[in-house]
Amino acid sequence: MADPRSLPPDRARRPIFVLGMQRSGTTWVANMLAAHPRVAAVTAVRHRGVHESIFFSHFARTYGDIAVEANFERFFADFVSCEYFQLTGLDAEMLRAGRPRSYVEAFRLVMDLFAARRQATHWVEKSPHHTAWCDELATWFPDAQFVALLRDPVAQSRSRLYAYGRMPPSGLRRRAALIKAGCAIGCYRALIEAFAEQHAGRCMVLRFERLCADWRIEASRLATFLELEGPPDLFTPQFVRNSSFSDQTSPPDLSFPDSALVRVADTMSHVFPTALARSLVQRRRDAEPIWPNWCWRGSKPFAAVAPSNPNQLRENA
């Protein structure tokens, strides 16, 4: 077996996109991939591993056509200031020197340069927001492979409700939140399953529950699918698991009525025709992006968004 740490210098860097809704295990799997010596990933301890680029869901929707010089300069000033780019360790002038004419070219340039610096054959990107762009990503990156996560809707809804010490609402607001969560999970599950069927050779679907049962078995499946040599231990995550409940006493399970609401909403949304599920996801992704404050370390303003949209920056978006 070839040494997985060796890198043919002329081999192209292959993209891996991790898809899935928040709280479905995307960070866990991205961190497994980041642990492999042939995979480059933008990571930070404060983000519990792989950082989200939110590139196509946020940056690519803000500045207009970057083939136009003024638009490129606005995009360039903000993107090279964001924490994701800063964590790559790249010189900003390398992006300017490459002068990409589109957002796809810009992201590909940055990630390929980053992977080359790490002597990696692959790079991984994980932004749950990008799941809504899975069809476009498959077209924009024809050599990319995809790993998608699915999780039991009740457990996922519980994680979303109580994540990081949140106090969920009560009464009618609680029921509305549970129905909304179940519907969103069902729509995204339909989207992921349709995408995986359409791109059977490029997309692998993992279940969160199977990862919990034995992540090394899933790591072996990943290694085979992605053609990454080496034993499962090469995928041992180097970061603390990004659990909603790792820093607190685990809250109670959802009650039977709460669980029933989630399952009914999930089932109803999942039986929608795929076209309808896609249209619902499309509406969600077309909404004006809310910029999370972790995009910039601290509270650094960003030129293109802050002046005209002062309320569109918030924590944990």
C-alpha cells in the first residue's frame, strides 16, 4: 500500500463537500476527513474543527458579478478579511494575482492553493448552508465528491432546540418551532436523497446513528468511497466532538406529543414531490443571508454588507 502521506506533486486536488443540515453530524464527519493526512481542511479549535466557509450561500450572493473590477475589489476586501481565509494562511495577493472571473474560480483557487501548501490530494468544505446548493456544486465542481448526513428527525430537532444551553420556547411557540424543524428536516432529507440517487457515484449518504454505533466502520466506508488509503484510525478526529450538550447537563428527551409533531411534519414534508421540496428549499436559500459574527473574528465590519444591512450580522446564524 502506498504511504497515504505521500503526494504526487502534479496530482490535482479533489474537492469533497460535506452536506447536511445543522446538528446532523456534518462537523463530526468533516473532522474525520480533516484528520486524514491527504485531506486539507480549514480548521480552528474555537470552531471545534472544520470551519464553515459559507462562501456560496453568503459571499457569492453579495457582491454581484466579480468579473466587474469594482465588484471584485469589494469581494476581495471582505473575503480576505474573513476568518476562513485568514485560517488558510495564504497571502491575499495570491488571490488577486490569480484574478478569478467568477466565485467558483475564486473558491477553487483558494482551496487548491491551500491544499497544495498542505501537500494534500483532497480538500474538504463543510457548510450546512451549502446543502441547498448541492445541484449547483455538482455542476461547478465536476470532479467533486459529496458526503451527506442524515439523522433521526426527533433527535435532530431536540439538538436544535437545546443546542448550547438554549432555552426552547413553550406553548404554541414551541409547537410551531417543532413543526418548522420537522418540515425543514423532511425537505432537506428529500433533497439529499434525490441528489444522492442522481449522483450515485459521487455522493455517499451517512446516517448519524451508524456513526454513533461504530464510527470506524463508517470511516472504512468513507476511505473506500473517496479512495483514501489507510486504516480507519487515520480518520480519528483531532477535535472535541461538536455536541449540542457537551458543555451542560443533557436536557430531557422530547415528550411523546413533541416527538409526534416532529415525525408528522417530517413525514408530510418528505412525501412532497421532489420538485416541491426543492422549491421550499429554494425559497429558504433565496432569503437575504444573515451573516454570523463568527465569519469575522471579533466584530470586524465588512464593507459590502454592514453599511447597507446593519441588522444582518448576528451570532450563530
